[in-house]
Amino acid sequence: MRRNKTISSYLLVSPYLLHIFVFVLFPVGFSLYLSFHQWNIISPMEYVGLTNYEKVLQDQYFLKSLRNTLVFLAIHIPLQIGIALGLAVILNQKIWFRAFFRGAFFMPVVVSGVVVTILWQQLYGYEMGSINLFLMKLGFEKIGWLTDPQWAMPSIAIMATWKNVGLYIILFLVGLQSVPKSLYEASSLEGATRWQQFWHITLPVINPTMMMVMILSTIGGFSLFIEPYVMTGGGPLNSTLSAVLYIYKQGFFYYHMGYAATLGLLLALIILLVVFIQRMVIENKQP
Amino acid sequence: MKKFLFYILLGLAAFAFLYPFIWMVSASLSEERSITDVSLWPVALTFDHYIKLFENIPIAGSFVNSVFVATIVTFGVLVFSSMAGYALARHRFKGRNLLFYFLLFTMTLPFQLTLIPNYILMVQFGWTNSFAALIFPGLLNAFAILLFRQHFLSIPQDLIDAARIDGCNEWRILFQILWPVSVPTLITVGIITFMTTWNDVLWPIIVIREEHLMTMPQLVTLFAVGGRSMGQIGMKLASATLLALPIIIAYLIFQKHFIQSMAASGQKE
């Protein structure tokens, strides 16, 4: 009986063990191995020592893609947190049609990024895009949303916010509803203003949500692919070249497998490091 | 007064989120040269873009491919992840804690790390240009296991003991006793898995090159990016509309489940 149960325990986890070995453990090890080699899949692998790593450090395109990611995050994270928190606070009141509003904000979250990208590519059009036509009606100048290197990455950041913010509204709502009502009542009696309540009661409680939004947005920023792939191809002047798009190009355009694996490895390390730092900073700030 | 301001804000926001979708559908139903005049309703109504789309690319076939792949992956994730989740929650065996910490660790690994080696693996297995490449890597995931484990921890031991006394083996306990009382978790994992598989596009682009094997997002992407759409905005928007439609219909029917599932998925950090 006992022994049977032990056997069945291992049988139950065996698909997971097999899967993790084949698709996670082995690839991680293999990617390390690849990073010391030069390989185009067809001809034999060639050992090159640390050459790939040396190349990454001087790779203008990779550094540019990291800088682009920073631009994206600098715009995306504040927008995302500001809009999501603002709308969540409003939705947390007694409001008519709450389910409708929540449902509307959530719509872009469920739809494929491909749909959103194709759609916004048209909205962002220079001559005939709806946004520029609207701006001109209001008497403003047209903006080269996707054609001006200054604007292209911010445009993608705005679109990504539109796509994801619904999810974060829901997460903030969950956080807001965990604030005990009695805290507000007690502080009202002591004469605290609404703003003071928000600052001293609400914000500390939703701090974990805030951290989660920040970390998920950061990971999202480092994972950008389909947006530049469809909208700009990484241009203009590489201003929207994302790290994943660059890895894709190195791997599947030039078949530099060793180099692409090295890029993936270092990018993963950078992501883990950035997320780790964010955690440290936010957790230290908490009282 | 303040409430009034809230409604105006909410109304504007809801408009900003819904309008682009309405515009997309209307524009896809308008004649190419009238698309710039579209504000809310189609101008010069036509189904031309859709007809040409079906003539030009195998979009119906890609829909079937997507349904096939997403269904099998979802089913696999439900079965295999609940198995592992059950063992981790309710069995005592050597290495269980180690396995659990390992699970938490692998969840933090960015996909960028394994993208290239996994592609090479597919080449070695001879799985490129086959559904195997789309299905097998997705059959299990750490997050689903974690959700099942958490849920199974909350089930009373009596239920499991009673089943064992009745002579149920572990498989019957899992699939006939525990599954029926785990419907919300099954729905959550099912929706998240189906949606992420349905919407995934980077991996299919890497491993599938033959048109008749492509999933819907991949086919639409390559259509919009490549020369096939001949710069026709109407056709691009028609392909995007068709791609969005199945998920939006599912979303409108199961809205509450979608929102709850995604909220649960955000909780993982």
C-alpha cells in the first residue's frame, strides 16, 4: 500500500519532470554551451571561447535595443500605474454600469497583440491615421507617430498601455477592496481628508499590487516583439529595435545561433537583475 | 457633482477603449478609398475585403489549426499540471520540497533564455513545420501546477481518505473525486492556457514556415507584414477583425470568468 503510493507519487510528477528536463533544464545548459560556440545550424559547431561575450559588449544594436527598452519603460510604467490606479479608484466607488466599464477596459487584454498592433498601425498613420486627422481638426500639427524616431517608441509604449491597462485596473481593484472599511471610518472621525486617507491608508495597502504592476510591465517591456515586428520592423533608425526582435534577427535571419543564444542569456540575466533591484528598492521604501 | 465628473471620465475612457475596435470593424467593411472617412459606421459598405482575404490566404484552415493546437495544449495542461499539483499538495515523497522550490525557481526564468536552444531542439527532433513543435513545449507549465497545488491544499483530507478506503487508486481520486470539486480552478487554468496559446505568435513564427500549418495569429501577422496584403488597409483590418472575433465572442460570453482568471494570473508574483 505505502510503496504503491510512493510509486504513484512519482508517476504523478513524471510528466512534469520529463517536460522540465527537456524544455527548461536542457535548453538552459545548452544555451550556456552555445554561447561559447559559433554555429549556423548547418556546418559543424566551432568553439570560440569568450568571443560572443566580447562581441555583445561592443554591439551597438544590442545596446541600442536596451536603451529603447528603457525609453519604453520610462513612459509605459508611469502611464500604466497612473491610469490603472485612477480608474480603479473611480470604479471602486458606488457607480452605475460598473460591470460595463470594467468589461470595456478589459477588452484589449484578451485580444491578440497582433490585432492591436495592426489596428494601431492604422490609427497612427501619418497622412490618413485617425489620430492625426483628429489632431488636425483640433488645429494641431500632424505627428509622425511611427515615422519620427523621437516618437516611435513612445507611440508603442502608449499602445501597450492601452492594451494592458485593463488587467492592472482589475488587480488594483482587488487591492483596493482589501482595505478594511473601518480604517476609513476611524480616520474620518479624526478629521483626515480624502487625500490624506489615500496617501496614508490606501497607498500602503496596495503597495504589493504596485510592485506587481511594475515587475510585470518591466518583463513585458523586455519581451516586446510583435509590436515593432509588425509596425516598424525596428525602425525608424532602429529607434524601436527591441531586444527580442534583435535576438530573432540574429538567430533566424542571419542564423548566428551561438551569438543569439549569448544575447538571450545576457538579456535574461539583465531582466532578473532589474526585477531584483526593483524589489529591493520598493521593499526598503516600505515603512 | 463629483459623481458626475466620474461618469464623464469613465465615459471618455470607455470610449477610448471601445472606439478603436468599432472603427476596425467599420473600416474593414468600407471601400478602400473611403476608409479615411470612416468615423463610426462603414462608408460605402462592402464585403470585398473579406472575400479577397479568403481567396488569398488559407485563413479558415489557420482557424482550424489554432483551435486544434489550443484545445490539445489546454487539455494537456489541465491533466498533467493537476497531476503534478496533486502530488505536490497531498503526497509525501522524497524530493517533494526540493521539487516545489525548483518549480518556483523555474517560474522566474525569462523565456528569452530558452528561445534559441528550444528552437534547435525542435530542429533536432525533426519537429519544425509540425504541430508537435506547437503542442509539446506547451503541455505543462509551472504556474498551472502552482494554482492546482494551492487549490488541492484546501481540500479536506477526509474526502481523500474516504475515497482511499473505498479502494480508489490515486488516478481515480484525482480525476473522479478531486476534479469535480475543482471546477473554478480548472476554468481559470483552462482560460489562461487557451488564451495564451491562441494569442502566441513569436514561437509559431520561429518553428512553422509552411502556410497550411500556420496558426491564425501567425498567418495574419505574416499577411500584414509581407507583400500579400498589397498595402490594402481594408484587407489588413479584415484579417485583424477575424483574428479578434473568436476571442471577443468567448470573452463576451464568459466575461466574468475571463476577468477572474486573469486577475488570478496576475497574483502569481
